[in-house]
Amino acid sequence: MKFQVNRDVLADAVAWSARALPGRPAVPALSGILLEALDDSLVLSVFDYDVSARATVDADVAEPGKALIPGRLLAEITKSLPAEPVEIVTSDSEAVLTCGSAEFGLLTMPVADFPTLPALPATAGAVGGGVFASAVGQVAPAASRDEALPMLTGVRMDIDGVNVSMAATDRYRIAARDFLWHPENEGLKAGVMVPARVMAEVARSLRAGEVSIGFGDGIAGFMCAGRATTVRLLDDQFIDYRSRLVDDWPIRAGVQVAPFVEAVKRVALVAERNTAIRLSFTQGQVLVQAGGGVIGRGAEALAAELEGGDIQIAFQPHYLLDGLAGVETETACLNMASPTRPVLVTDDAADPAFRYLVMSLRLN
């Protein structure tokens, strides 16, 4: 194998592929990135039996071939190379990487040990990369990190024609987002559970353009701008989250998101571990308070629009901040019923696309 490729293009593709490398590979071959030089392109592949990643870039290929190179080492090397074209040539069990005056001889692993990647499922539809990244960024933080409950570690995707709903929960909050997409079949109805960690990684690395999404044979596929990821789907059981987002909300408060977030962050500095931040809503104002223990106390008052009676309610600070981070309008709406009931945080729209239900804490 022998090819030449732009240094920045290679470093970017290697870094993206390396994100999918397993932390503790079951076999040595899974710690590698498979480089496959074709007629006029280079394909980089990573696979750990649950998640696969493929990146395709343009390359000047003199001799087609394959090589399996330790992935994390290759990522460290390529990001530190000078701004010169990169040439990689393989000979026996060594890949020689040359860039300007720098040269590295990297021991390769047997290509035969690298597993066959799953085929990309047929495309079910496509959505703008910005919309997809925004939706995942709003929903994925609410997914659980507890692997003992796999159902809660995923993002639920429900598709009904042109409508897509995403939702995630860790039992303490529910985040949901609705958006439109372009289905291949407008009669499509489907519901799948995608691991939140993988979906968040896909969203973070998106480029401009559309994201094509497909499902089939127990896997989901995400494709955008020469990069493709597949992931094994979780069991499709999920809670009936929609019914929990609909309630009577006799109290509604509107706050300016940016100053409110900053106030919560400041006051939370004196909140001891696992203690609440308190919000006291009165006409025209919200008082943010925390502390009072061995560290100290903090308070800050901001303007707020209030419909309904006065109320004092408490939250875990990071749960509240995660919900506010998903609001894309200047004003966030907090829909409340009582100090002991969950609160629905939404954007400022008659029919909000983003909804975040968070449990309140008992006031002492």
C-alpha cells in the first residue's frame, strides 16, 4: 500500500475515527484503525462489535492495499505533524509514515484479525445536520449513565412520516424534542432506542449538510459528508413519556435564559453536594437562593414574569441547568403546579418543540 494525503484531512479523519475506539478492546485488533487505500480515496475504519465508524477522504493512491495501525498512536502522531503532505507506505509488518522531515515506522497488526464491519442499513430519511445536532444536544444529557438499566441509557426515536420525536430519561428528568425530517417513505412509522453516548458523539462531529439515518437488522446508521457510524440498537422498551409531559400547569413563569443561567451558576457555588437551589417566584421577580450550611449562602434576584400564585420550589442545580441549556429562545418558561410536583421547562412558543420535565426537591 502506498498513498499520499493532505495532512489536515488525514489528521481530522483519524481523530474522528479514534473517538470510536474501545477503551478496553476485547482483542488487540480492535485497538487499531484499518486504513484501506482504494483507487482515489482512503477509507479509515474502526469497530468494536457494537459501534463502527468509517471515514472516507480523497487520497493520491499509488498502490492500493490495507493496513491495521494502532489507532490512538496514529491519532497522536497525525495531529502533531507539520503542515506538509503525508505519505504512508507499507512493507511487511511496518507502515512508514513520512511528512516533511518527520518519519515514523509503525508496526502494523494482522489485517485478517480485524472483524468485518456491518453493512450500512438502508436510508430511512434525512435531516439537516444543524437540526439533528441541536435535538441530540437537548435530549441526550437526560439519558442515564447507569449501564445496569440499559433502557435508560438510550435516546428514543419515534418516527411518524415527516415527524420525528426524540426523548431520554434517567428517572429524575425527561427531555423531549420534536422536529421534521425528509423520510424516504412518508408512510414510515418506527420506534428505536439508540445509545445516547454514540448519538451524542455523532452529533458533536457533524459537518455541514444533511444527516442520512437508517435502521435495519438491529442497528442504526448515521451518514454525513463521507463519514458513517453504525451502532447496535438497544431493546425498544421505553416509558410512556408523552403522558407525563401533559398536565395542568396553574403557575407559569418566564425568565430570560442567559441571566437566569448565570445567576443559578453563581448562587450554586455555595450549594453543598447534593443540596438544592431554591427559586422563589413572586410577581415580577424570582429570587435564587442556596447554601446556609457550613460553606455559606448566596442569593440573587432577577426579573421574571409570573402567571398564577407565588411559589417557592427547589431543584438539583445541574438538572435545572441542563434543561435551560436546551432552550433556544431568549425566554424560558417554567410551568409549575406545586412545590412538590415536577416542573416543565420549555422554550417560549405556543407549541414548544423542546420540553424538559424535571423533578423538584422537598424544601427543608
